[in-house]
Amino acid sequence: MKHFLILILSVSTLLSSQNSNARSVHKTAEEKTWNAQWISVPNITGNEYGIYYFRKNIELTNKPASFVIHVSADNRYKLYVNGTLVSLGPARGDTFYWNYETVDLAPYLVTGKNTVAALVWNEAQYRPEAQISVRTAFIIQGNSVAEEILNTNNTWKSIQDKGYQPIWGYFAASTGEMVDLNKSMMNWYSPNFDDSSWPKAANLFGGQLKGRWDGFGWQLVPSSIPHQELIYERIPVVRKASGIDVPPVFPGTKTPLTIPANTTVTMLLDQTHLTNAYPTINFSGGKDAGISLSYAESLFDNLSKYGMRKGNRNDVEGKDFSGRNDSLISNGSKGQSYTTLNFRTFRYIRLIVHTQNEPLVIDDLYGTFTGYPFKQRAVFNTDNKEIKQMLDIGWRTARLNAFETYTDCPYYEQLQYIGDTRIQAMISYYYSGDDRLARNAINLMDHSRLTEGVTQSRYPTHDTQIISTFSLWYIGMLYDYWMYRNDSNFIKDKLDGERAVLKFFSQYQQADGSLKNTPYWTFVDWASGKNWDIGSPPKGTDGSSAIIDLQLLWAYEWAAAMETKIGMPGYATLYHKEAAKLKQTIQRKYWDPAKMLYADTWDKKQFSQHANSLAILTGMVKNTDLPMLSKRLLSDTSLTQCTIYFKYYLHQALVKGGLGNDYMNWLGIWRENIKMGLTTWAEYSDLKYSRSDCHAWGSSPNIEFFRTVLGIDSYSPGFSKIKIEPHLGTMTNVSGEIPHPNGKVAVAYVLENNRWKIKVSLPQRTSGVLVWKAKSYPLKGGENVMVI
């Protein structure tokens, strides 16, 4: 819609200010009974694909200072006031925790007539995998008596837009859209639109807050995350064009472009980097012209010859285009506008226009970036351009995989997987200090637990998938939050889930503690070693795997630490006992004294970086043996190698083994990504055949440049004590800072005349320790300066 731009320019700051007082408003909403109705369009089942419009006109004697409403829908909505888009949602959840958004409409209201209108859509069987649904429905509840004039009921009007059809493709994310503007409605959200022929909306049943005795359908809860960011974004470059001469400034600058009658034009547009955005195209004339917008992360080599092989992502010559698609049919009028219902992920857009007997004018073409409103607060000061580039790419990757939940990838799936999310949450702690999306993720994973105790692999989702090993990483997520954030009560409330997960695994432990035939998908990494099966590590003839046993050991250690401090002593004792028994078994069963490595299976025929990294991280390896084993992790090329994802754990193990000063030498796969023209980190280490070009599990350097290189780490729960142990390698002048729950932690290291001048600034009410060349120096809250 052309008014999408109005939102970007005038509303984003207002939404930001609304986020700050939303919690107090939520409290008011939760204390009252809602009397608004869930409404729908008459004569539909509510389970079919459809796009629907709702409108209500109200008269106000004065412009209000505040006018707060709560709004939700199934599947999703876009809410307009007097022609301006003011809210999109709701944030994804499930039927037991169905989010409503809180919006202050006052800035958009006027004295006299006001029109509130909503676009609600249900993608039905084509909906995203992450979209749970009951049926098509829409609800608004006023926050007080004054706002209840907007409560949804059959005083609202409603209608279905007959111009939309789905374009299905194998994407777990949203489907494409075919829109015939001859059948679709224009300007339906405008105060001047004539809705006199629209029927009354159909009442379904009353809106119910979660926990009410008569609640069914959607159990409504206030969204715990802020409104998504929306930023106007031009598409700067046309890389190729056929059938027309394109002005050099198009579409980077708003410039009309006329497509003659009976012409087919193809253009390849380049954003120059990957983005998540709502594309908008404004156009006029061109009766019955066809417009196709297709989106791709990158282009492909000859598809018929090489399949889905990719080369350098900057290259376009001799390449094939394959990607998701939206299609339009022009109605010939002036001022037509189309914006996608859901955002699209793209670097490249292929625009095809096929005109009939009238020319078509493209009035404008642009995007609106969207994402969770993270603000970068971490700073890394260096003259090393490569480090800056890696941090920029990593942050872009993390941001493109963060909106209403974290996601594995924005283009294909948009699903919140635990294995990915653990790393993404840590990036949020280190880079932004905003933990709301991480808390939301932890809550959702807790909601996903099945009766047998295991979590689902990803959530929200309407199809159950279980990666049992990811349930162990969920315990790691709890531990991370406990260590790096200052809300132990939040984690204390989640310990029942930790216990349920460990009880699930205990059913498959043998007498010696080793797991046998762990059920479901036991994904660890997309490794290509012998007997690795779709990411699952090798199992011995006894049904056991060293890697999975080590993961369980680590989970027991995390759980024991949390139970000791904030849980139940009995569980702490039990988990300490289980960890000790499992350690003995792992040492006896998997240690190969001849190779001086831990094997993947009891027969000691296969070895991996994975098993030995986890052995180091779980404390299996004596301190005296750490350097030797760590060096073998890098030198023994017969080991199954970690991909970009599991290098997060490999690198932590190498640092623990005393090799942290070599960190810059371990970044080969990230350098290869840059060399191949990627602007985000790819899913796989095989960059030619990586499905997704944007996987945030590869953004671990955005943690380690601060935790490993600058050396800033939590030393106790709540980040109340801070450990500073830098690994500077060849750097002689470097500084930086990260956000902390109580402020920030800043460090600076300068080598002058063979002596290091070190500055460490800690938040008040904290303390810490500087570890420098095996010596420890106490640190206090405030500034600490020393020369060593």
C-alpha cells in the first residue's frame, strides 16, 4: 500500500514510545474482563485461504491525549487509522498463549469522523510452518470505557477481497500472492471509502484472557516483545535489464518508468546485501498487464546441469534465477499500489512486466526493512578492517533472523530452533543487552514440551518435530540466561522443564549412565564424517554415542549448578551424582590412549572434533592434558570436522585449552563466506551448495570477539562477577565494550614500550578479576587501570 511509507516516516518513533509504557497498560488489560467479540466475515468457514477487511467509523468530539486499544487476529492483521498503518501483528505464539498487541491510537485520531480499518489474512493450508491457527478472526478491546467504542462486534463491517490467490512453493515460510487488481479493492482503509454495501461482521464469541474459567479458542496474553522495526529502504541497483532502457537512477531514486504497450520487460534488481523487507510497487495504467516480483538470496549456476549450485553471490552473468514469487494483474487505473502481506527476504528481485494494449508506468518501487528493534550497544575498536567486516556481517545475519521470534533462516523456514537460538540469544546479550526476545524464546520452548518431557525442536510450529538433543541445548539456554542476565527468578520458574528433560533422557540411560538408542532426531551438526546420518553422529553397536553422552553430561552439570543455587538441593545432589557416574563411563568407554583422543563410539573406530570439544568443555580433560588435546583438534585432519555451526563449541574448547591467542587463525570459513560475496553467513560450510545464505548460528564471532579476544565473560550468576581474560594474538591496540545488566563493561589494551597499559571499567555493584598470563588481578566496580 502506498501509505506504508507514511508509517515508516511518521510512526516508528511513536511505536517505540508506546513500547515503554505497554507493560502498565497490559496490567490494566489483564485485570478486566474483555467484552469485545472475536469477529469474522459472514458465510465463511474460517479455515479457508482468504484476505478480509474490517472497518468502523467513529465520531470524536475532541482529539484524545490517549486512546489505547488491544488488538489481535488469526492469522495476522495490519491495522489502519484514517488511512495510516499503525500496527502489524500479532506476535506469534500458540493458542494457549495467543498474543495481543497494545497500541495508542491517539496520534492518528482527529476531531470528528475517524476510520479504523484492518486487513486480516488467513493463509490456511499454505500458512507458514510457524503459524498456529484456530480460524479467521479479529478482535479489538478498548483499554477503558472511552476506547470501548472500538470494541469489535457486529457494529463493524467486513468483506472478503476476491482478488487474492496463493502461490504455493516449498517454503516453510509464508506463501506467495497472486493479486488480480481487477477484482481486488483499492483504498479500502481510507476514510473516504464507501463501505455502505459491506455486510456486518459476524460475531464469533467473546475474547478471553488466559486463565479464565470459560476460556476457549485463543487464550489471550499481552505480547512480551516490542513492535517490530520498520525502516524505509531503497533498492539501489539494476544489474540487468531486457526490453527497456532503464534510467541510471531507477529504482534507487523515485523515478517514473514507462513500460510501452505490448512489451515484456525483465529487470534484475540488487539490494547489494540481504534484507528482510516488505516490497512496495506503485504503478498506473497498463490494463491487464502482468507484474511478477520474484525474490532470491543469490543466483544459481546452470540449474539443469548443476542443480542448486551457487557461485560468488555478487555474480549475475550466466546465472539462473530461482525463487519465491508474487504476481499482479493491473486494473488500468492510476495510483495502484501493492505491498506484500508478509515480508520477503532477498538480495535480488527479478521484476517482469508484460503489458497488453496499454503502457504501464511504474511510479515507485522500494522496500520497508523490518525486524526486531535491536540496538547495537557493543563496540569493538580496532584498525583491523576484516574484524569490522565480520562483525557487520554477523550482526546483519543475527538481525535478519530476529523478528517476533528468533529464526533459523528468514528465506526458507522462519522457525525458532533451539540449537540456533542458544547462540542467537548469546549474541543478543553481548551485542544489544536486550533480552526480551531471548525470554520469549525460553518461554516458547517451555510451552513446547511434550508430556514425556522432551521439548519440540522448534516452536511455535503447527507440525511437531522433535530433535531430542536440542532439549539438552535448551538447558544450556537456561544456564546462559542465569549466568548473563540478572533475573534468577525467571530461570527458577523454568527448572521444572529442565527436570522433565533430564527425566526423559534418564529413561534411555543404561546402568553405567550411557545413553542407548536415544529416540527422535539426534541432530548435532551438518557434519560429513563417516556414519553421520542427516546430522546425527555415529552410534556404536551398543546404541551409544560419545557425543550425545557428553551433551547429556554437560546438561547434568548445568542443571546441578542451577539447582544448587536457585533450585532444590535434592535435584542438585542427584544431578551431581549422575554427572560423576557418566564421566567415569565416558572416560572408560571412549578414551583411546593410543590416539590420545575421545572416540565417537565404544569400538574407537571414528573420531571427531565434536566429541573432543565437548570432552574439554565438560571438564573430562585434565588441565595438564588440555594443550595437547586442543592442538590435536586442529592438527589431526582425520577427525570429522565441525561445520560453521558447531565451531561455536569447538572454539570455546580451544580457548579453554589455552589456544585463545590463535582465534584469528580459526576464521577460515568466515573468510571464505566473504570471498564468495555473501553478505550474511551461510547455513553450511559447503558454500556452493548451502541451501540458506543466512543462518545466525554462524554469527558466533559476534560473541567471541568480545568474550575471547577482549576477554569479557560472566564469572558468576547474574553477571555479578566479571572475568576479563583477553586473547589478543598480535593485536597491540584494541578496546571495546559490551552492555551489562547494570550498565556496561569496557576494556582497553595498549602495548607501549614492551608494557601493557590496561583499562577495565566495570559497573557499580560488581567486581571481577583480570587474568593475564596465568596471573590474577582483582577488579572493583568502576575504573581499573594497571600497567603490566
